[in-house]
Amino acid sequence: MTEEQLPTTDHTADEDEGRNDRLRTVLAVVLVLLVLLLIGLSVFVARVLAPAGKPTAQEVPEGLQWILSIYGYGPTDFEHIIAPNDTAIAPDGTIWVLDGQRGRVLAFGPDGDYTGRLIDTGPPAQGAGKLYAPSGLDVDEDGNVFVADYGRNSVLLFRPDGALVREWEVPLPLDVDVTGDRIAVSTRSGVALFTRDAELIGLVGTWGAGPEQFDMPRGVAQDELGNLFVADTHNRRVKAYSPDGELEWVFPESHRDASAISTQSAPGEPFQTPSGMTIDGSGRLVLVDPFNLQIIVLDPARKGAEVGRYGEHGTKDGLFFYPTGISYDSARDWFAIADTSNDRAQVVRIVGSGGGLPGAARRAFVGPLRLCAIPLILLLLAVVLLVMRRRSRDGLEDQAQAEAADGSHGSPPQEELSR
């Protein structure tokens, strides 16, 4: 390299630096525009999700967030839900509502819109595969629907499209829970455990008021470890069993039978008629008490110690009138309540049910909010890749310039070498 060429090199470096400045400016503008776009999209999605007639914060009891209410799928009386007695939520967010009065099960999307799917076997009847007096409901990981029918003495399994798969005999079933490879069915006098092929595994309890006896248990739930929890309704208590069927705890330890029902629990007695129950994202037991008109949360790690209770009596959205069934959507962190005497299902949230940061991260990829979460993550990845690529190019250019400088100062010109 000759002395005459050096100014040209400096001029090229200045041009490169100018291009870099312009590129950084354009990148910053693009990032700002994308962030503004995501904010606008978030606001739009939030407004779309907010249903008409949403109650004000003052109208909803403290600790409870109302999401939406489902009254049916049309204006006619037949299209309305009447006295629903249970709900179940499929992995895709479909909310199944048991319309026990008419002997049918209806499917609604997470937005509350009717999906068109309906399990309706005709007028309540005793024929094979017919729903007569359905009392409990659950959905497995494939979206199959299990219905406990108290009037038919059986449990029926339907595909998501409503086709009957099988039916097997269970005397006076009240509720059903499907977790892993085990089906738990609460009956008038205890709990029957089955395999997924409807083969009997064993029985838990007998009829009565003793510590290991039951009287009309209307709620049953299992956790991922196989622990069994039962709402012993007419004995006004909740009980927990190990996966092997051993009694772990009873809450409360003392109880009165349901013949002493009043409008409120007596001092020191947490329940009137504990009924439908589920397990939330924090591993807590969440149940509804129709006569207390509330959602009650228990901590199974502390032998059923009460964590909190939510809800008040009323007919407005966000209030309850004889709630009997409950289910939990871990992906969206909300509950579907069978608000029986209000002829509707309500979707609500309660504090502390989401399972912390892992639960929040999982929910970010489910439902309409993924429209914001996924683009934002992709944007951040793109920015990181651009920065890394730019640094790599700058490093190569710096290395090339350094080598060129070393060559011009440390090596004699070609003309001198030729001499």
C-alpha cells in the first residue's frame, strides 16, 4: 500500500461508519413501531375479550374476577341452559356445561360462544346410551366427555363429537374425575376407582357418618400424584386419600350431618354442603358450597386448612345462587362454575390460583393473548440475532483494518522488495 492510497482508506471507513449510524437509526425506528403495534394489538384483544354487560369492580366480591357468563346459545327457551349442575374444561379450552334438567351436555368456546357441539340423546330416558338424570361431568386429555348419570346407575363415555363410546354400570354415581390412567366416580356411599378401560380397581368407603364413611359425596378430584379428594356432602366435610386408598386427613375433624342445614355455616364449621371440587394451578383444592353460596379454597398440604372463600349471593354476573359444579382451566387460569339457580355457567378467576411464574408463562401461549406474546418473543429474538450479526461484522471489519494497518507499517513497499 502506497502513501497515496491512505486517504482513500480513511474515506471508506467514514462512509462505513455513516452507514452503520443510519442502520442503527432505522433499526431503532422499526423497534419502536413494532412495540407500538404490539401495544395496540394488546388493547384491541383486551377489548374484544371484554364481554358486554361486564359488571363493575364494585359489583364483584373482593378477590373474584368475573370473565363471562354463559346462558345458552340462542333466544328461545330450548336454547337456554336450565339449572346446570356441573362443568368441565377440555385441554383446548372448550367449556362443557351439563344441562341436567334437559339431559344434555353443551360445548362452548373459551369466549363463551356456542361451538355447535352437543351431546343430546333425546328426552331423558332409560334406554341404552340415553342420558336420564346426569349429575357429574369430566373431560380427559383427548377431549372425550365422561358423564355420571345418577338415574341410569352408569357412567357414559362420549367422543368430542357426541358419539357414544361405552357405558358401564356404577350404582348411583354422583361425580366423575379422570386423571392420568384412573377414573374416580363418587357414588351415594363411597368412591369407585376404574382403569381407563372401565375395569374396577377398588372401592373406597361405605355409607355412614364414620371417619372413613360417606353420605352423598357430590365432589371428587385427583391430583397428578394419584391422591384422591372427596367432598363428603351430607357429612359436611372434605377427605383426602393416598394413591393406595389410605385415609390421610379429614377436614373438619368434627361434623354435623346435612339435616342441620341452615342459611350459614355454624361457628367453627366451614361447610354447609360441600359439592363440586377441582384442583387449581397452585395445587389447592377449590370447591363450591351451594348453601354457603361461595367458592372455598383449601390447602391439602395443611390437611385441608382453609385458604380463603369467595363469592356472594345474587343474580347479577359475578354473584352466585346455589353453585354446584366447578372445573379449572390451568392454561387460562380460570374456573367454570355451574351457577345452578341462576341458570348459567360463569367463568371467573380467584387470587392465587395461577401457579406463579411458570403458570403465567404457560398461559402466555394459550388463547388470544398469544397473538401478543409470540410476536413479542420473535421480535426479541430477531433483535438479539441482528445485534450478534452486527457485532460479528464489526469484529471482522476491525480485524481486516488492523491487518491492513499492520501490513502498511510493518512491510516494505513492493517496489523496495523488487529492488
